[in-house]
Amino acid sequence: MNSINRTTRRYTGLLLALLGGFAPVWTHAQGSDTPTRLVVAFAAGGPNDIMARALAEKMRVSLNEPVVVENRTGAGGIVATDSVKRAPKDGKTILISSAPPFVLYPWTYKQLPYNPEADFAAVAHLAEVPLAAFARADSPYQNFSQYLSWAKDNPASQGIGVVALGGMMHFGVTSMAQTLGQKYFPVPYRGGAAILTDLVGGNVPLAMDAAATAFEMTKSGKTRFLGVTGTKRSPLLPDVPTFKEQGIGNFDNASAWYIAFVPSGTPPARVARLESALIAAAKDVEVQKRMGNLGMVMTGLPGKEASQLVSTQSTYWKPIIAQTGFKADQ
């Protein structure tokens, strides 16, 4: 019996040694099949999700590997951002983020589970989302500067509808009020639909949100665009002047965007490959047309430009937010 046990143990040891030699090869094969994940902080079905899925479809071909979209909602994007921060630094997990988690939250939250500058590397600028001011079509003002003159004579109507507090339009309005010495103030709503209901119903004289919010109402003749954010007109609204053109510079850095990020420390070669794939996907004519109908201007700019934009906007909003004293709930 002892001889049998010794023989069994000897063959078992040889088998384990052989398996141990093959283990690294098997692990590598498993890793190569791991899908690349595009993590978005929004529920499936919305414009942000649709954009990510359109990009993923193109990237599957250019990267020649599986690419999937993962929806991780919660805390205005903090849940998704933190999950990508903690992901392996192998370039298999990409965050598709809007601006607030990177340029506003560091100044509105007392504590974040991530550091935008230290924990992430920008891969590519994917899209711009023009933000706009709009009013009822029968309002007595045709553009934003006319609204300001009207509101100055009607101080009881200086409330401006925005989607929630803590966003760029909120801080743009408060900054504008200080610049002009008036009492314009943001009126928060739970979403664009609620804003439109009150706007058309005459309960608020002006609203500011993503331009797409008012596309259909404007086409039907119920609302009118008065101005757009940024320093140049949006290709989606070429006939609508910027706020800057109308003498108001408080919204120059209020343009919304989507940028792709990976955890800091991701191998440069992998980052470069992802950058190329994402830029090509964003510049695809089919993707641009599809997303333009949903209110996005696809850009496809390199990570260096994306990183500079984040830095510029963050620096711009920091003192403005500090002056308001606003702090987000946690």
C-alpha cells in the first residue's frame, strides 16, 4: 500500500508540474478574449448610451476584438468613474464621461473617491453637446440680449429654468447675475421634459439645457432658441448666436462634452491604439449623422486636446463655484 501511495504521489507531482508550466499560457489566452468595456454613467436607451454603442460597433472592427457597453448609473456619474479608477490598468476598461465629474465635482463635493487629474488619462474627445437658452416662440424677446433687457424691466421674471443645481448652466447663471448686477437665478427641474412643460405653460420665462431638449418644440413652432454656449456657433444651430456674440461671456466655458478616459498607468501603446480607434469611430459619417439627430456634435480629437480642455474648464469654474458656496449632497 505504501508503494502504491508513493507512486501515486510521484505521478500527481509530475502532473501538477506540467499543468503549472501551461498555466501562464492559458491565463494569457483568457486575457486576450476579455472584452473591452465602454463604461457609461447613464441608463440604456438615452443619447449617451446610444453614442457609446455606436462607437463600440465601429471599434469592434478597428480593434478586431470584442467591445461591450456597460451601464453603471448612480451619484451623477461618480459610481461609474470610481469603478473605472479601480479597474486593471490594461486598457480594457474605458470611461465615457460627461464634464461634471471632472470639472465641477472636485469643487462641489467635499470628498470624492477619485482624483480626476491623478487617477485618469484622457484618451480622446468624442463629442460636444451644445447647451442653449430657449423661450416660448411668442415671447417678447427674439434673442438672449433682448431677454436680458426685458428681464431687467421685469425683475420678478428673472428665474431661469435649469436641469438640477450644480451644473454648468446653474453656475453660468449665477456668474452672469453677478457680472450684470442683476438677480437672475436658476430654477431647478428634474429634467428637460419638466422644463418644457413649465416654459410652454408660462411658468418660467426662459430655460437653459441641452439644445436637443427643445428641438421638437422649436420645429413645431412652440419654442425659440435665443443663444448657445461656447465661443463659436454650433453646427447644429448655425443661425443661433452664441451668448458671447451677444455680449455675455459667462457661458464661454459652459459647453458640455463627452471624453474617453482610462486609468492612469495604462500602457502608452494601448492608449495610442484606443485613441486611434475612438477618433476614427467618432469621425465616422454614419455615427456623426446619427448622433447629430440626437443633439451631439461628434468631434474625434486627440487625448492631449481633451486633457487641456478639462484643465481649462476646471480652472475656470473653481473660483466661480467657490464664490457661490454651493456644495452637492453626498
